Amino acid sequence: MNRKNNVILVIVLLVFAGVFIYFQNGKQQSLAEKSVDVEGKLVDTIGEPISQGTTINGYKVVSLTSFSQNKLPKILKTAFNTTATTKLKKYIVYNNGNPLQTDYFVKGKNEGNNVIAITYVKKGELYVKTVHITNKNHIDKAELINILQRNDANNISVVNDFVIQEADKNTDNIPLIVENYHWHFYEKGFKSFLLAVELCTDVQLKRQTNEALVNNEKGSIWNVSTTSRYSKGKAIRLDAQKTKLSVAKQNQSLIGYQLMRRYELKNFTITDLSSLPGKYGAWEFRDKLGNEPLFVTRPAIRATNTDGKFAVELSHTLFYKVGVEQCRKAKTGVIQILTDDR
């Protein structure tokens, strides 16, 4: 009897262990499933906090929950103005992986995207600012490090490509800043989110004159030129890219638009969608052969302004494939870039 009871006890314990493992696996699976909310938005589980002043991947963390493109935070202003030889050359404005509240998007036109971080990298006497935007509402520490590594790679030639806007309105007396926007678009994979495509756009706003006569009124003329690099992550093909540059304020007008270095686009079909009355320059670039690993485009516009800040709006739409018949369209949202003028 004792031997029979022992066998029964072992069977009971095995059954209990199996039930426990089943529920534990179910619990783990349910936690993994929470990485996508009911609306299908891309989110990550929240990792450990990254505190103020921490250095990660060579970048000093500046912890903020909000950021205005026309008001540099005091902590950065102080850092940029210091004459100490030991000052750091890289900074990141970060909200522990959560979206920053900013004024970069035109109201209601973010297309589900979020500003997730802003980086500053010193190049010579300039600080190159890059606004990082994703279609996720949280990034973890591992993805942050990936973003910083890609940021370092993308910033190698930026300063050489652009002549920075004059600093005659720079009352804070801080170094000049190059403006960049870097979009990271993710797809939900089998176990995690994968970077499908990314787009880097460098923007130069250069005032040609502030003494122009515009419709019998004194005004400014601005050249706005951009360089965009659209590249694959896990996507298998880049199909097309649409870009739009516009001026929307009543006191602004569009007087010209062009594609710079058009000869670089010999493998693309280019459709000009621009409109002077509509006050926008717009183009569609489509890959002829379907095997281009990178789109490099250089749209530009010329515009006038007769009052207040000069404002230009920038947006892109990307078309790509993640599978043979799996076509995707990603919109960057409409970025409004503001700079002091009149």
C-alpha cells in the first residue's frame, strides 16, 4: 500500500507541476501580447529609468518631458556656453523612452508619430541637432542605443553638406545648430518590433536678404534646401517617396522650387506635383527597377516673408514592402520649422 500511495503522490505532483507551467507560460504570453494595445499602436514594455546626467553611449542624458524648438533648455544653454575644455560633445533630451511634448508637428498632423528624443552632437564649432521621431509610443534602452549608433553614423557628413543660417538674431549667444529630422518606422515582428525603414532629412534655411520688396512691402527672401536619405531596415524593397515643402502663413509666398543634383536620380521616375499658387513644392520619386537600397533626394524652395517668424512645413510619405505582397505606407506627419526673421 505504501508503494501504491507513493506512486499516486508522484502522479499528483507531476500533474500539479504541469498545470503551474501551463499558467506561467500563459501569463508570459499575455505579457508579450500587451506590447500591442487594442488600437494596434506600437508600444514596448517600459524598461528601467535612465536618470538625469547619466551618460549612455557617449551621450549625456538631459531628462525633460517637454521641449520647444525656439527655446533652448537652460541646462543645454549652460552646457553649450561653458568654456571648460572637458565639456561633453554629445547630449540627448529624453523622457525615459516616452514621447516628448513638443511644437514640431503642425497641430493634429503628427500621423500617429511621436518625438522620442532630441540629440545634439558637436561638430567643430557647431552643434548638430537631430529630432528623432518614431511610430511607437515608447522605446526601451536597447532601442535607444541603436538610435544613438545610427545617429552617429548619419551625422558624419551633415556639416559639410550645409551652410548654416546666419546668427544675427541669436540673442542667447549659443553656437549655431544644424537642424535634422530622423524618422524610425517599425513593424511588429514575430517576437519583437523590427525597424522596417528609416528616413533622415537635413534642412537648411538660409535668408538671402531682408531688404526685398514683396508686393510693395518690405520683406525677406529665404532659400530652403533639404537632403533626405531613405533607407531599408528589414523592408525588402523601397518603392517610392513623396516629399512636400510648403509655406502656409498668410504673409508668406512661394516664388520658386527645384530639385538639386537631379542627375543623381537617373534610376528614378520623378513626378513634379508642385504648385506656386498652392505655395508648395512637391515631388514623387519612384524606383524604376525596384532594387535601390537608398533614396537620396534634394528638394528646395524659395519663399518670401513680410512679418514675424519665417515658417516652413515639411512632410514625407514612404512606400515600401516588408514581404512580396505586403505593401506599406508610412507618413511622417507635417513638421513646422520656425525661425526668427522680422
